[in-house]
Amino acid sequence: EDIDCKTECATCQIPEGDFKGICAGECDALCQEGDTCGDNECVVCDPETKTCQNRCIEVEYLESTGTQYIDTGINTTSNIGFDVAFKWDTFNTVNSRFLGVIKQVGSTYLRHHSTDSGTSFSYHASDTITLIQGPATTGFHSFSYNSITKKFNFDGTEITAQAPTTFDIGLDFWFFGRNSNTESLKNYASVKIYYCKIYDGNTLVRDFIPVIAPFKPKGKQNCMFDRVTKKLFCNKGSGADFKIPGDITIPWARDNEEGSCKYDIDCASEDECTICDPSTKTCQNGCTEVEYLESTGTQYIDLGITSKSSMRAKSKFNLANVSAQAVFGSATVSATGVGVFFGTAATGAVYCNKTDTPISPSLTLVANTNYEFDMSLTTVSINGVNYTASTTSDNNYNMLLFARILAGNVDRRISGKIYYFKLYDNGVLVRDFIPVLAPDGEACMYDKVTKKLFCNAGTGTFKTNKDS
């Protein structure tokens, strides 16, 4: 019968002389909910018309606030050129570093990035300043570099630069920030970007325009669309999504029946686990809670909060290796650094809040063993036993989970599991992490306070008990 033919475009036909029905009349032009529509990430299957449609909305610019960035996926070589339009509302050292990459090699630096020189905007190539364009001003600017002619163009004025030495750096080219192999050299600017083109020699390899994407991947809906690869490039940093100009009307997101949804954007909730279920056309929790996240020594999560002496932390963890590990936190320097952190020395002895002082009485952790701690000020309870710890201290570094920041660099990434993590400031719960699989399947921590997903800021991927 026709009902057995599954799709609305197929009917059951019985050819003459044949006793078995076959399905015929498939409609190739129609798509079903959840179908992909080719390689263009702006083209999605409209669940109402069952046709593939472009659902990206082009906007004037994306605006970062000092935590966001976009990774172009382009390896930085001496052939890289660019063309970008941007606007500063304020100019300062960090805001000027909104494009490129810097690599530290010993005491020298390989550079291919925008920067400043006192009160001037400049551009570095290798370890040589190749452009200085007068006092920097706020407002709209256009800026380009041709790697073939070795010439820059700033606001319509062509400038012949010093010929840069070869700088095949081997790191991805960023914009809205500056990439680096050294954590303290990474920068995240507050800037508006209107478009960005990346060239490899004379070949256009990225052609970015700002859009509202047709979905909400982990809350990052305002993205750059690359007209070369037809891919969406969204915020790889932390904090809120990129800002866009004014109130944007999204007609395709509002033409569904009351109480129903077609796309994630229809779900007004700020909860990043809330998505539109295409089968019921209702907003549902798209996250799946798991028992733990497990790191392999390359992953970590940025908590987005700096260390304060008023903080208290609680967690359950299990380390595969107990030598020189950090469950969470940040510290100022290696020898006598202070902050808020929980970790171990090379011997496996527990240290809290100060890098040169173990807890008292001493405790050496055992690998592959579950531990729970509750620490604040000068005390820490581990598996129900109280210990004296160094006092918690303020510093200006964001704390990490599965690692710590040490003087601006990611330090002591753990190989192990974390089952939950809670962070308090002056008694107020500011982070309440549980491990989940996000709607797109990525293993992340979900914060029940901010309703946001905090995912891997390192390399590789977290494992969960679902992978066992």
C-alpha cells in the first residue's frame, strides 16, 4: 500500500505480471526535515515547503567585544594577503591586534599581524615593521596587503612596505583577534568587521561576509559566511555571540504557527541546549547529560572568570596521571605563583592556590581514583577530610578547567575525568557545570547558571562514558 512507501512523493505500483508492489514517483526536488542540501551551509531544508532554501541573512557587520575570534583555517605563509574593512569605536593596543598571527620561537618572534606602535596603527611581517600609517583614528577603515607586490593599501593610499622576510609560520590566520603558539600573546579585539578576504598569492581562498546563520550552533548564530567554501565560520572564542547592527527582522523565523517552531532561532530561550525538534516542531532540550568528560592531555575549558580571593570551588575528578596536573584554576608565576587552583606537583602531592606550598598535612593522590574536593580561603576538604591550604588570591587571568593558566600560558592539562564542577564568588554560585553532549554531539560542560555550553578550547575532543 502507499503508506509503505514512506514519503509523500511515492506511491505503490504493481507492474503487470508481478505480484510484488514497488514504490515509484520519488520527488527528487523535495527534501525532508533534517536533510542536508549540498555543501552550502546557508542552504537548509525548509520543513514547511520541503524545499532547500538559502536561510542566511546578510548584515552590515559583526562586532566583537574582546572575547570572540574567527579562525579562517588558513595556514599562515609568506604568500598570505588580505583585504579587510573594519571600525574601531576606541583605539588601544589590544583592539589594534585584530588580524593575523604571531609565533614565539625562543626569544624571537615570527609575525604576520596588525598591531600598534605607541599611538600608531602598524603591521608586522616577520620581525620587521612593514607599515606604519600615522596616528590611528577611530571610525571606518579599509586595509589590504598584496603578498605579490609587497604593498599595503590603507584607506585608499598605497604604501610600499619593507620587503618582509619569509614567514611560513604554521599557525592558522585569525581575525577579530591575533593567534599565537603562546597563550599570553593571543589577543581578542573589540572591533567591527564588515568583510574580510584572504588571498594565497593571487588566489582568493576566503571571502567572508557577515550573516545571521539559519541555526544556532552552541549559541553562535551570528557568523561569517565564506563565499569560496560555502561554509559558516562562527565564534571560536568565549563569551557572548558577536553583536550585529540594530534589530534585524527574520521573517522566515516567525511565520510558524503559535507555539511551534521550524528553526532553533524560533526558540526564544537563551538556553543553548534548547533547540527546535523537527519531528514535533516544538522547542526541546537537545543536550544529553553524561556521567563525565574525559581529557587526554590536550583539552581544556575556559571558565571566563578571573581568580578572586572570595571564591569557593567544588568538584569530583579522577586522574589517569597524578604527576604535575591541574584540575582547574589560574596562578601568576611558576615559583611563587598565587591565585585559585587545585592541582598536583610532579610527585602527585596536592597544591592549592600557591605554586610552592602543598596542603597540610600532605596528601599524594593515587591514579585512577575518584576524589571530591571543596575548597575556599585557606581550607580544602578532600573526600571528607579537612586540610589547610594556602589562601586564595586575586589575579587577572581567566581560570581554566582540566588545566590552569600560569602567567598567561595554559599549564598542566590533565589526563582524566571530571564529573561536575561548581564555582562560587562571595557565596553566590557563578558556575555550575555538568557534562553533556551538545545538540551537535560535541562533548561539553553545560553551565546551569548561565544556561551556556562551555566546550573545548584546546585541541582534540573530550571523551565521555558514552564512548566506552
